[in-house]
Amino acid sequence: MKSPILFAEKQRFTQWWSILLLIGMNGFLLYGLFFQVYRGEIISDIPVDDDFFILGFIVFLAFTIFFFSQVLITTIDEDGIYIKFRSFRKEDKFYPWQDIINCDVDAYNPMTDYGGWGMLDDVYNASGNQGMLLKFKKRRNIMVGTQKPEELKIALAKAGKLKKA
């Protein structure tokens, strides 16, 4: 990436329900740890070994930290588009302009159109319902989520790749 940057964005998972679910589950496990391991009270009809309870809490806490550390980084310059989902990929995924027919920025439904948020086969999305659809000459299209659709349109227009209405 040597040419001037036209657009850069970092996104995180910010769906309220996922944050609430993870905090709630961690709170529930912490409550269980306190009463069962620290105070020695059985909190369930089905006894669980203290070591298993501690291990379960550590694993779920590690998953929560991993979830909140995810960052989708999108960069556009004069050479093409770079996409990276930090923690999943060590290097940027690069799509040169010569491989791209055009790009369209529009609203979409992450759940019904692509099966949710994250890094799936043909979608990179962390939150929201706005995205950039990359149309390629020799491969399947890719959707990249954005929280800055207007800035993205300006950058794609500068690169000459914004789909004409």
C-alpha cells in the first residue's frame, strides 16, 4: 500500500444483543463461581465440579475477549481495496482495481442476505446494514460492510469504480 489512501475504516461488533448476551453469560458464570467455588454453596440440582466450572468460565471469558477484539479494517487506495479481519487474518486481503468491474454502496440485510455478521464466504461485516458490493470479472461478488457509506461513495468515485445509477 504505497499510494495515497482514499478511504479507511475500522469496525467492531456493536450489536446490542450480542454485547448484552456475552455480558449476561459472563455475569451468570461469575455469579456461579462466587457462590459455588468461593462460598461452597451448590447452585444447581445437577452438581458441577469446581474445576470444570472454573475452566468453563475461563473459556467463555476468553471467547468474549476474542469477540470484542475483532476489528474489520477496510482501506481503499489508488491500487485497490484492502480488507482485513484482525485476529482471523495476518495479512490484508487485496483486490486490485483491474479485477473489479464496479462497486455499489447500498443497504442490505446481513441476516437474510448473508447469514449474519462476521467473515463469511462472500461477506466481511462487523455491524450495521450498509455495505459495498464488489463485482469482479472472474470471481464471485463480495460484500464489505461499512458505517461510512457517503465517504465510501466519494472514495469509489475518485477511483472511478462507483457504479453509475
